[in-house]
Amino acid sequence: MGFIRMMRPERDLADIADLLEEAFGEELSREGRELIRDLRFIGRAGVLGGLLFALDSALRGEFRGFVWDEGGKVVGNVSVNQTGWDRWHISNVAVAPPYRSKGIARRLMQAALSYIWDQGGRWVTLQVREDNPVAISLYRSLGFVELGRVVEMELEGTARLPGPSGGMAVDFDLSRWEEEYELALASIPPGLLWLERPRLEGFRPLSFTPFLNRLAYLAQGYDLHHVMVLRDNRMVATAALWRSLLGKRHKLQFLIHPQVRGEVEEALAEGILRPLVKPFRGIAYTRIPAEYEGLVRVLEGAGFRTVRVLLQMRLDLENTGKEVLSYGRGEDEDTEDAGGGEDNG
């Protein structure tokens, strides 16, 4: 008979890595595969790994959660991380295929939620693939509600520029950085804005001299390209490309005001994708709100592919029934995947 216990990182990480690989398989993102590699490395460090966890409280805090132990074998897992003074995030909800449909995932989730409540947490977030209805049903039955959807897209090889759009993106004016911050507040859907509100300082240039600003990013290993679209001298859209000098992952970020969606996407893509028209090493990737439908179509035309669509979900523990914050068995339903992105792939 299996049972739930707290995760013991120095003992369980290698087994959890095997479990995640078995549970998610080909659905794992690049970040997910890198996570599994790191878990195996730490889990197989033996005495050294145990010493690291004993000495480093911050490291212990990164590896908190519960496992389902079946005769000494880890066949289920849920991880929890504190992201704010009253906010927590759940990831890596996984159950080995032979043990699914036994209510294990529900009981792991209840254990995690009860633990978070005991630690003083109120808000719990998670993300789940749009094409995982079993997991979505489980989370909704526990009280989670959808905040928004994020589309993850990748480009390998070279980009194809859109045709003439009748609009134009111009180089970003560094002196207008505060205006871009205001654009972000207006452009990000409310639910996603609650999840991660941009900080004003995150938009401040490293230098207000374009040459020095670019030099500062080069020193960090990135070549920054930054463009904007103006309407009546008002900033209505921006795009930024952090191109890695190491040729690994090149990050794209887009902001489009709701009033001009469907009108500026081609101009924005044409302006920001030029550095990716020539052959490059690595992967160009972006995460954009599902509301940016026009941009998704334009990027697909440029050669990007949609990797997955992730639902961002939230639970308010203060308004959750006591039956959720218990280890009761509940209905016989299970889940394969409750994360993505940087969580588990």
C-alpha cells in the first residue's frame, strides 16, 4: 500500500527525474529536459549532495514537495515553491503510468495545498497544457480558476519576413522607456498581469546612449534589438530580441496595445525578425498571450511553430473548502501534467 510523504531531496531527486521522464516523455520542453538532467546530477551526488542540502537552506527551499511512495519506489510527485509572501507555485505534478486513475494526483495536490496553507500561503498558481483535459478537470475540481493562456512558440533555422505591411517599426527610442512600461500594463491581459506584474525598473535602459546600451548587453552575452510602432507619435507596440552570442536560446518579447491588435503585427515582426533571416545557431523562442492571435499567425508564417498552449491557473486558499485541504481520497481521477515552461515541460 502506497503513502504520501515529504520529499527528501538528497534521497529522492534521481527517482523524481526518472518519474518525470516516464510521465511526460516526448511532451517535455527543452527546459524540462534540462531540469531532469539537473535533478539527476544533484540526486546522484551522494554524500556531497546531502551535505549541500544540509548546509544550504535556500537550496532546500527550492526542492520542497511530496512524493507517493509505493514500496520504497517514488511513483508520484508534486513540487511547491514560494514565489511571494503569500504566493506559492505548484509544479511537476506527475504519476507513473501504471499507477494512474487511483486518485494519487488528487491526494498529492491536497497534501501540497494543506502544506501551503499551514505555511501561511493564500494564493496558489500552476500552469497546465491546454491539451490535458484530465489535469484541467482535476484542478478545477479543487477550485482553481483560469487566469489566461500563453502560447509558446519556437523558430529553428531562419525566419521568413512578412510581405509589405503598409506600416513601419522603427528603432526603439531609449528616452521613451517609461512609455513602454505603461504600454506593458495596458497590453498584458489582466489575469496574466496579476500573475507577474512588470516592474518599472525592468524597462530602464542600461544606458541612455544607444551605443553604450548595446555594449552593456554585449558584455552580458546578448545582442539586443529593440523596435517600436508609433501611431500619432504614441507608442502602440514594441518588440525586443535578445540574441544570444553563444548561439543557444534567443528570446523575443512583444507588447501590442489592444486597440491596434490585428493592425501592427506584420510591421512589428518585419522589424524585429531581420537578425534571424540569416542562418543562426540555437532556437528563437517567445511566450505571448493567447489574445495576440494575429501575432501568432504572422509568426507561423515567418517559420515559427507553436510548441504548446499553457493555461495559467490560480486558487484562493482563503475561499477553499476544508475538504480540499485534506488528504481524503476524493474521486478516482488522475493527471499526467500540471506544468510546463520553466516548471517541467
